[in-house]
Amino acid sequence: MSTDVSAPIIPAAPLPGTTWQTTLWNFFMASFFLVCSFLATGLTIGLTSCDSIQIKIMKKCGDEESKAIADKLGLLIKDRQFLLITLLCFNSTANECLPI
């Protein structure tokens, strides 16, 4: 009842119909989903760390470019729960598509 652990490991044969085009397509899709995941994670950290008081100060005391940026950020982070849920859904969708 002994098992032979020295049996050779046979490599798996490539899937039928697998060509270099499908391998390249899979590589690009995995890279795309990784970039989406990184983008969602970075935006989640960056936008949820913005303080509304700092944005108000930028609107009042900054130059024209800072005021324009502060206006856009103020609209974006006005509803923090919606922003967080949207970014988390985007991140989880990108992460779930990776194994496919």
C-alpha cells in the first residue's frame, strides 16, 4: 500500500484551439483589469481622504486653477457614501474579472 512519490510529473497539454492570439488577448485583458483595480484603489484612498474644509479653503483662497479643481472635487465628494459604494463596486468588479 505504498505510493510512488517519484512518479514523473507530466505537463498539461495546451488547451485545444489555444493560439498566440488568444494568449495575447488574455494578457491584455488581465492587464486592463489590473489597471482598473489599481485605479479604483487609488481613487478610493485619494478621494475619501479629501477633507471638505480643505476644499472650502481652496475655493476661497486659491488661485483660479485651484478654485476650478476645488469646485470639481467639491461636487465629486459631496455625497461620500455614493462615491465610496461606486468605487468599491468598480474595484470588486475588476478584481472578480481577473480569474476569468
